[in-house]
Amino acid sequence: MDTMLEYPIIYQSVCFACILFGTYILCKTWSKINTQKNDKEEIAEIGDENIIKQGFRMNAVPENVDIIVIGSGIAGLTVASIMAQEGKKVLLLEQHDVIGGNTHTFKEKGFDFETGLHYIGGRIGKKTSNLRKHFDCITKNGVEWEKMDDVYDLVIIRDGENCEQYPMHSDVKILKKTLISSFFEEEKAIHEYFNMIKKARIGITILFLLKCIPYPWIQKIIHKLARPFLSIFDETTEQVLSKLTTNKKLIGILTYLYGDYLEVPSRSSFGIQALVSDHYMGGGYFPIGGPSMIARTVVPIIEKSKGKAFVRAPVSSILINEENKAIGVVVKGHHIFSRIVVSAISSTITYKYLIPQTHQHLVQSHLKIIESPELASDTCYMSMFVGLQGDSDELNLPKRNLWIFPSWNHDENMKKFRNDYSEDFPGIFISFSSAKDPTYHTTYPKKSVASIITLGFYEHVEDYKDKRVKHRGDAYNQLKDQWKERMLEIFLKEFPNLKDKIVYVDNGTAITNDFYLGTYHGAACGLAHTPERFRQVEILLPTSPIKNLYLSGQDMLTCGVSAGLMSGFMTSYAISPTLIFKYPKRN
Ligand SMILES: Cc1cc2nc3c(=O)[nH]c(=O)nc-3n(C[C@H](O)[C@H](O)[C@H](O)COP(=O)(O)OP(=O)(O)OC[C@H]3O[C@@H](n4cnc5c(N)ncnc54)[C@H](O)[C@@H]3O)c2cc1C
């Protein structure tokens, strides 16, 4: 015992490794037994456009609903699919006019635009990859993935007329070599960085498993034991990287993906930086047929189990009884009852607005943490959608994304833009989904689309938030137009050949996200990805202080479509712990 106390970290590590190994063996054996039972390949049913646009009608709500899922983003779709596959009658409710959340696409002037899924990593192209197994499970093999160019991201710094480019290659060895050839004096730091990213995988897996534990007391013990493995989340990206190198430009390049999680290096947890960087090593992929294929394969699964998925179904309140149990929701004044309610939307909105006043006291401690400055985020994406005349070959469009920055100091870039929105955009992302999806031109011949995204702040447009969408007034329109022109200028600098091909342009801001995606203060990636967020393991959980109310979505794990998917699995395990042995099942 004395020895154990003398070496607490070693003791904790050994105990933790034993528990983890034991759980792993148990899960593997059980899932093998299960997959043998389900060895027949299930064929996905792919619904048409109408199946993901069924408007809410109270008289079409099925009787005796088992589970209501609020929000149809990837997390809501995941929970709904798993529960439907378990034979449960699911009611999926979406406030927007199409199912899918950030994975939805929209049509305008004969173009189909993607919104919040531009690429996914996780080696999803390989049927055997962990991420692919999870995706195949919820879509019943319904979605195939197209690999982007070997160089999936081209990182560019344009400082006046100076331009530097850094290609991000899907082959990690080539990627390392390219970086070392540009920073040969930093070879050691680069190797160390890649090693740290690899090691971080353990911490990320542990965080996921920890949140899957359905019993709070076991979770607390394991959280304590697992602390040494979770240390990657404790420091900021800047703190960790400045121990490796003093080369600011190298740090800027290694952290170019901060735009994916919307937190600058001085504030982001190194855990999220490691997770996102690791995610794309191996390249980027795009869903064949477009991101809406995900919803189009999941909704038929829900319907097969006698459930329904409705759009234009904003949930205004969660019904809670005197025993503090969630018993249903309110939609457009209608009370709909169910045994279980899952909220797969912003956790801030759930606790702040959907819990009735009578039960607010139950969630106040959670809300206090979620709304603290360390966790609250008001950083958003401002998207611009460009329709082009001509197909990808004709226009010579790349199957890679561009990330363009005014300087390598991301903190400084963001600070300048926050203080004065006429300053340079802190970063611009350009992507052509019509080039990434090999079927796009079959459905939309002679048409191509570009998505151009920059970062923004809620405070820049907050004054216009209460005005009706599309009628927010001249001042707002002028501001939007000013940003649109500047984004177009940057776009055309990279693709001057497209100048005469543009036939449609529209753009959005933080309040556009709030309206269409139900975000809170435009925070497109949910709660801030700071070290403090990752310390709140016992707060950001699928279980809630209200019985039978579960949470899911990007606030539970991290932002990103893949993390949203995993949070859906986590929530399903919380609802029914034995499902951890069954899903993802091999379809
Ligand atoms: C512009 C942009 C680009 C992105 N690009 C990528 C990318 O390329 N790759 C990647 O991996 N990730 C990307 N992301 C991040 C990723 O899309 C999200 O992190 C992820 O999809 C979140 O999934 P979710 O299920 O948690 O929530 P969401 O997708 O936000 O879904 C929540 C849904 O709930 C609905 N809702 C809200 N309130 C209510 C209510 N009261 N009643 C009913 N419905 C409600 C909303 O309308 C929404 O449809 C991007 C995000 C954005 C905004």
C-alpha cells in the first residue's frame, strides 16, 4: 500500500489500464457474438428528397411514441437510427425545413449547396475504419465516401503581394517531409509534434469511454484514475507548442485547422487541436451524393420502426412532471408525450430555454458552468454560397480545400477582426463540393458550387438579431454586402478564371446560423473548446439532472460531424447501457 501511495501515477495507470483492457475484451467478445447473429448484410433504403421534408402535422404524429429526439443534426440522426433499429418508435423533430442540421443541403436557383459538412477524415474511405463502421451502422451502409485529392488542404498565407503555400498531404510521411523541407531547423519539433498527436489518441478514446459510463459514481472513480491520460486537454495549444518550438510560423501552420473548432491557440485545449489534426491525417473525404444522403438513409430506418421525422417542428419546451421526469415536449402549442426525450441541440438552449421555469432550479448549476466565460463561445462561421456556370472539369475546380490567412498569428488575426470588422478576415476557407462529389454533375449538369467560409463574431450583428429574417434592414444588408464583396475578391484572386462564371451568390452571418441551425449566439461549434470545457466531464454528459432527459450533440464531446456521430452513440449507450455491446453492429 505504501508503495502505491508513493507512486500514485503508476498505481493509477496500472489500475486504469487493467479496467480499460478488461472492458475492451468484454466488449469485443460480446460484439463478436452479436455480429455473428447479424451476419446478413442489410441493404440501405435511400429515401427521396420528400422524405426529409415532411412538415409537422399533429394528426400525423404516431401514437405511443417511445423516444422524442429534438434536433436532426448528425447526433439526433444517430440516436434516432440506433433507437429505431432497436424497434423503438422515434419522433424526430426539426425546427428548420429540412432534416439534417449541419449535414443538410439546400437548393437555390438550380444549385445544391452543402452547409456544414465539407469534408471528413478518420480514414472513412476504408470500410474497416472505426469511423466508417459507426457511419455504416446508422445508415445501414447507405453512404459511400469519395476521397479528395492527395493534397486535401492547401494552406496559404497572403500578406499583401507575398504568398506562401503549404500542401497538406494525406500520406503522413510525405506531410512530415514537406514540413521538414520548409523548416529543416525544426525537424525535431516536427517529429515530436506528430508523436504527441499519436499519443493524444489514448486521451481522446478515454474521454469518450468515460462519458459512456452510465453510473456517476463509477465515472467519478475512473475519471480520477484516468487523469494522467487526460492531461493533453489541460493545457492550451499555445502552451504545448511553445514548449516544442519558438518558430511562430511553424506554430501557425500546425494550427491552421483552428478554424475547424473556432478557438485560437491561446485559448484552445491542446486536446482538440490534436484530435482534429489526427482526424485529417489520412486525407479528406466527401459523401457521394452529398451530405443529405445521411438523412435520406436514416429517415427510412426511423419510419420502418413506425416512427416519424418532421421538419418545421420547433420544440419550445420540454414537459416535466412533479417527479422531475421528462415526459414529452411542446411543439407549436401541442403537447406530445414519450417515455424518453433526447435533446440533440445546443446544451445552453436546452437548459436555458426548453426547461420550464418550474424546473429551472434543477439545471442552474449546469447552466452556470456552461455560460461561464471559459465555456461560452460567440465565434461563428460566415458562409458564402457561390453558384457557377459550367462543370468541374470545364472550370478546372480542385478536389481540395484552400485555407487562406493574412498572417500566421491566428490570435492576432482574430483579435484585429473582432475589434474592427473592416480589418482582414482572420481566415478564409474555400471548397467546391461539386468537384468532390462524383455524382453532382449527373444531377446538376453544367453547374458547380463553391463554399467560402470565414470566421465572425455574434457581437458584430447582434443589433439585428430581433428583426425578421430577410427583412433585417438596410444597415444589416450593407454590412453583409460589404463582407460578400471582400470574400469574393479573395476567392477570385485564387480563381480568376471563375469571374465570368458566377451566376449566384448569397452569404450569411452569426444570426443566419441562429435562424437556420438553431445555434446559440451564432456559436457554430457549440461550447468553446477550452481546457476548462474538457474538465467538465461530469457536466457535459448525455445524462441530465432531469430523469429521462438525455442530451446529445457537439457540446457533449467536441464539434465536427464525426464527433457529433460519436456523441449520438454515447447518448444511446446512456439510454440503454447494454447497447455498448451491440452497436456499432456490422450491417
Ligand atoms: C459552416 C460550417 C462548416 C462546417 N464544416 C465541417 C466539416 O467540413 N467537417 C466536419 O466534420 N464538421 C464541420 N462543421 C461542424 C459540424 O457540422 C458540427 O459540429 C456538427 O454537424 C454538429 O452536429 P449536431 O448534431 O451536434 O448539431 P446540428 O447539426 O447543429 O443539429 C442541431 C439541429 O437541431 C435543430 N434545432 C435547434 N433547436 C431546435 C428546436 N428547439 N426544435 C427543433 N429543432 C431544433 C437545428 O435546426 C439543427 O438542425 C461545420 C460547421 C459549420 C457551421
